[in-house]
Amino acid sequence: MRPDPLSTRVRLLHMVEACNRAQAFIEDRERADLEKDEMLRLALQYLVLTLGEAAKHIPQETQLLAPTIPWRAMAASRDRMAHGYFDINLDMLWAMASMDIPTLREGLNRLLEQDGAV
């Protein structure tokens, strides 16, 4: 197996950027927009995939520094979305984007601000 070329800090920064993009994409939007706007739906799906994939590569010791971040749930959401791409629950996708991701971004930023953590 090849070594991971990305540092933990870079992956966490990718996660923050995915959160920022999701928040920007849903600004001034509502749940019904997911039904009408395929680009919005696909963008949010991709960002959830990105968050979950990055979360899978965050070392256990770093995860333990931020126990309120749902590391396993993000990875599971990624797997569900990737393998169940044909049956995405848009209510859950909207809830992730509008409620879970803002909280996640706060937790990631706190983790990144910890001295010497990553």
C-alpha cells in the first residue's frame, strides 16, 4: 500500500472547504430546490462524498482530539451515497447540508486551531 501523500492538516482543510462550499450553495435556498435543481443536488452529494472520504483518512489519534465530530457517520454517509447513488434521500441530504455541516465546520475549525494538534 502506498503512503498517504496528503497530510492530516490538508485533509482537514479540504473538509472545511467542502463545508464552506455546501453552505454557499444552499444560501438563500430551501429543501424544495433539491427537487428542481439537479446541479445543486449533485454538488451537495459530491461534497458529502468528499467529507466522508477525507474523514476515513483522519488518523484515530486526531479523531480522539475532536470526539464530537461524527467521523464514522461521515464515512458511512459517504459509503451510502456512493453505493446507493440511485436512491438518495433528499430530506437527509438537505438536513446534512443545512444543519449538520455548519456544526461540523465549527468542530473542524476548533480542531485546526488547537496548538500542535495537526
